Amino acid sequence: MRDHSRDVRPPAGRFPDIWTGRATNRVQWVLAATGAACVALGIELAVDSVWTSGTAALLMAVVGCVAAGLLVLFGTLAFVHVEITVDRHALEVRCGHMGVPRRRIPLDTVVGADFAPWVTPREWGGWGYRWLPDKGTAVVVRRGEGVVLTLGDGRSFTVTVDDAEAAVRVIRHRLRQYTNDTS
């Protein structure tokens, strides 16, 4: 889903000083609600249960529900959306509403940028911040287009983002500028 209010597709030959793109996965909200329900169940057990049936078992159920619920809740909220920003010096990736996890990749460590028309959570082993030895690192919040960076050390970094083609154009432009500045 595209946020047209922030569409910064550059006119031919012109590039913005800062390009920002985003991708969102609304399905993650369902998982977050499930996590919140687990937390609520744990609290309900703690407050309204009869403790005569076994304190240890009830305590384990309460702690288990709350812990599992918080893990699911915060784990999914961190990857409801991703935002990337490309400026003259770096590409920065921020996840979730608090911007954590965050990764900043200086453009002087990037040797290439490619458009990936179809990135899926399945090929990366799920949603979120992923690492696979044979593929590299990725931030995947939904199926669809993405940017694949090739880093100077041979590793790759993939991120799903709306209008990934524009991101690739801007990154390639910045890489050409960087190459011309250092020559």
C-alpha cells in the first residue's frame, strides 16, 4: 500500500536530497492483537483465578501467558512497517514505530543496488530482520518489491519497500556521485 502523500518520484534527471520509502504489513496487527490477548489472559489468570489449585502451576501459566504475549506483541509491532531513508551519505533502515531495529549503511560500503520485483517472507524464513548464510541479510515486512544492496565485503542486504525502483535509481545516482567525488 502506497503513501502517496510522501511520493517523491524524481522528475527525469532530478533526484531529491533525501528519499524516503516505506512498506507496511497490516496482517502483523492481527498477530499483535493475539499477543495482547495472551497478556490479558495472563493478567486475568493472576487476578481472578483460585490459587488453591496449585500455586506453582498457576504461576507458571501466568508467567507463560504474559511472557509469550509480550514476545509476540513486541516482536510483531517491530515489523509492522519499515522505512528507508537515502541521503547523500547513507541508507538508513528503521523498523516499527520506535525505529528499532535500525541499520545505517554508509554508501561508501555499497558497490551496487538492484531492484527485486518479488521478495517473499518464505524465501527468507519469515517476516522481520532475517539472516541466511547463502543469501545475506534482509528486512522483510511483506511480499513484493524490494531493494537489494551489494556491499563491498560481498554480502547483500535486502529490504522490502514500496517504489523500490525509485529507491534503486536514487541509490545508483548517489553511488555515481560518490565515485565521481573520490576520483
